[in-house]
Amino acid sequence: MQNTSSVIVVTELAKYYQVPTREAGLKAAFKSLFHRTYKTVKAVDHISFSIEPGEVVGFLGPNGAGKTTTLKMLSGLLYVTSGEARVLGYEPSRRSAKYLQQITLVMGNRQQLNWDLPALDSFELQRAIYDLPMADFKKTRDEFIDMLDLKDLVQKPVRNLSLGERMKMEIVGALLHRPKVLFLDEPTIGLDVTMQHRIRDFIAEYNRKYNATVLLTSHYMADVEALCRRVIVIHNGKLLFDGDLSNLVNRFSAFKTISITVDHFNPNLGNYGEIVSQDGNRVTLRVRKAETAQVTARILTDIQVDDLTVEDPPIEDIIEKVFSDKAVIGDIA
């Protein structure tokens, strides 16, 4: 049951498109001028979920799953085909000014800052658009600039900034009005590891300080692991999973990894499980979860081991399994 206090409430939300189709060839092209046929593409297919105040939720799925379409409906950029979406009690597609003042949509592959001007000038434009009091605007702007270490960059034309620097500027510009709800679509896409880490830290601090609600899409599982306790997984527009990230691991991972450090590599380690990697005397085995305790005991009994750790497989592997395993998808779709 969805809580009436939920910030985001999605009920049987769907978005369908009518896409023209035709066969190849000149005859088919001529025929399509007078008689077009269409197929229905279900970008989002009757999904339901709710998100509470202050939650940071990972919204996962392969390319074409319907993630960005959902975020665009929630931010009011697209009308819904059927179902209902409510954010902060508002119907997003009405694009109420009071609603738009409380949300933001950040897309890692889109730019809102003026390319030829320093970011400071674009920030001033944001202040005017949202009618922010000057004192509040300067306080927030300077706070964000300090948090992201941008003081030496804000007076440079945006065109002269690196990709990571531009992305940090974009995030500052998108949050100057201190929105209560953040829709973040691949905010760290294309960035190096250091920049990804800085932006993740900033999002976490913003969430903590302002109790903001965040719905985040990312193909970088480090983003999800660092920020989200809960994840929603969709595939082909349908909701596959909604729950704790740890539960996703437990539900879909049939294996664990055992990493062993030995004095000398022992080729017989392959008898204990599948060798998935070797770095010098550090060997990683993959074994079935149900057999992990037994295999670990055998290794410690049979082999002189300097170090041994047992871990769940990387979350990337688990998500890939969810998407690629048709049997799994069929069971939970």
C-alpha cells in the first residue's frame, strides 16, 4: 500500500508510442505514402511504486528500458498515456509553477549552461528564472561552489571547461533553487573516477542537508552502491524488482567469490571452483552460494593460505544477470 505521505507516487503508469513501420524497398516506400502501418511501442508499461521523503532510490535498467521516459513524465516533460503520477502532490504534466520550483531534472548528456558565457552568468539567469532572493541565492551558490571546488573555474567560459568541470557546473545550476526532488539521469556519465566520486559526495551531502528525495539512474554501479539502499529495476518498460539493494543481491546471485592469496600459485585451485581471475598469487574463485562454507573449509584444510575473503559478486554482474536471464525475467515480470 502506498503511503499518503510519499513524495513520489506512481500508479499503473504507462507511456506508449505509435511508430510507423514499412518493409524495405521502393515499392513499400511508395505504398507507405498512402497507407501507413503502425506498431505500438510500450516505453513504460504500467509500473507502480512510491518514494518517501529523503529517500535516494536507484532506478536501474538496460538501455531502452524506459528509465528516461519515466523521469521525463515525472518532471512534466511528457504526458502519460495512462495511469497516474503524483510528485509532491502535483500532477507533473500540468507543469504548475509551484511544482517546477521544487524539482529539478539533471541529464548527464544534456547541457543547460550557456556555452559562451562563464557559469556565473548562467547562475544569474537561474536566479532570475526562479525569482530567488539575492541573499539566499548568493549563499547557496557560494556553498555549492565551495563543496565542488569550483572557485577558480566559475569565471571561465563554459566551453573552456573539461567534461567533469562542466558537469559539476550543471549540477550547481540545477540545484540553485534548492529543489526538494531530484531526478538525476546518468549524472556521472563519461566522467573519470575522481569526478564521479566528487559528484556522488555532493549528491549525498545535498540529500543529507536538505532531506531531498532523489531518483537516480546510472550505469555506474559505484553510484548506486554509494548512494542507494533501495533500487527499482525495470526492463522493457516493466517493473522487475523494487526493494533493498542487498535483497537484489541475495535474490539473483547464485554465486559468491572467494579470493585467496597463496605463496605459490596452485593449479589445483580450479578443483574448488571456477577461477575467474588471477593477479600474481591472488586468485579469485566463483563458487555456488550453497557450497561456499564447504569449499572454504576444504581450501583452508588442504592449502597453505596467506589470506582469504568471501564476498558477493560485483553488483554489475548481478544486474547483468537479471537483464540477460530470460528465465529470471519471466519469473518476476
